[in-house]
Amino acid sequence: MVTMKHVCAGLACLSLLSVFACSGGDLVLDPISSTRRTMVGGVPARSGDAYIVVDLNLQNNTSQKLLLVPPLFSVQTSDGLEFMGDPLTEVHPGGCKSSTSLAPGGTTRCSVVFSAPAKATTQLIAYTTEDSDDRYEASLKTSACSICDGECRDLSSSSNHCGACGVAVGAGECVDGKAVCKSNADTCGGQTCVDLRTSKEHCGECGNTVPPNASCIAGQVKCAVGFTDCNGVCADLTSDPSHCGQCGHQCPGQDPSCYNLQCN
């Protein structure tokens, strides 16, 4: 008969990981981080799947030696499915090894690789002893991901894939799949935050386009060196027939020209 023992997952969340407290037990499973990947050890995940790599602190408070064989670890998804530790754990840097064990009173840190559907959401990680008499669990929340350009992405928080593949946040951050702009930035009706201090399309305010021969500096249109601001047009007074020598001075004729500040 299997004895269910729930233990506390103690540290704070990292990226896709959320840890929730549970009751004490004899084996402390303490997830440090949980990340999704499309490749581990040079082996790509199967179509529709992704690897979940869980970094763990383990503390053995039992009276028996515990083997760190990857298949003894498992993750359970929100729909009740369970996935055992993948053999790729053995070749993953820092992975738990079948050849090692954790002595009574000992502590160690290693990671376990699991293969699960990319859209699955985990709810716990477990370790079952080799004789299946004891099972120890810790809460583990890993968000589902979407495959963008061959990589597993969390569309709720990815700065380059916010809400949908390929949607970059720009001058802001992705919160719940939407761009939240920093100060001096705005989406200006789009999905990407633009910096109003430097944007050539939205200089200082949405829709204020920077003309040729100018830049947006600190939210202001600034003409390049050698050009003069003539009512929103950056003109070269030495050669512009519409602003020859001074703003607004139009050279006459059907084919006007300006040279060295003078109309020809």
C-alpha cells in the first residue's frame, strides 16, 4: 500500500514556476525553478511536446537511502496525467543520476527532465520510493507554452512573443499577454510599446512623424547638423530652392535652384 506524504516546497517562484506550501514530510522536495525547453542534450522534443526541466533541492529526513533514479520522479498535470522522469535527465548538466543515492540526513541539488504536452500545466512533482511504499509530493505550477519559431514560449510573459508569436513588447513588459508600456512609451494603437523619446514615427506623441534629415531626441524633432527647422521641414538653406538663404524664401522660375544661399 502506498503511503502519501506531502512535503513543503519552500522557495519563491522563478519565471514559469509557482510554488505553494504544503504539510511537512520525511523527504523535502524543494523546487528551485521550472523551465520548458524544446531540446535537451541535443534531442528535440516530440511534436506537440516540450521538456520540463525542474531544478530541485532534496533533503532526506528518512531512515533509508533514496535512489535518485529519474523515473522515480514524476510530474502530475492539472488533468491528472502523470509523466515520469525522462532518461535524458542522465545527460542533462546537473541532472539526477541513477548511479547516485541520497543517504539518510543528506541533502543534494539536481534537476529532472520530463517530457509532457507543450500545453499541459503541472500541479505537482513527486518522488516514489523504489519499493513504491512511500510517495512524497510538492506543489509545482508550470504554465503551458506555445511553440514560436521552434522554441517553447510563454505567451503571457514573453517580451518577444506577447499574446501571440512574433509580437514584441518593445519599450515595456509583457503582463498576462498584453504589452504594459514604460513611462514615456505608448502602443499608439498597436501591440508594441514605442519609446516616444526616440521613435521616428511617434516623436513626443503618437503620430508625430520625424521628417527627412531629422532625428527624435528626448521627444523633440531635431534637424541634423547643417539643416534648419523651417516650420517642420528640415531644410538646407544653402541649396533648398523653397528655403534659399532663409526659411520660406522661394526661388522664382519654373525650375528654381539655390546655390550657396542664393537663388540662381
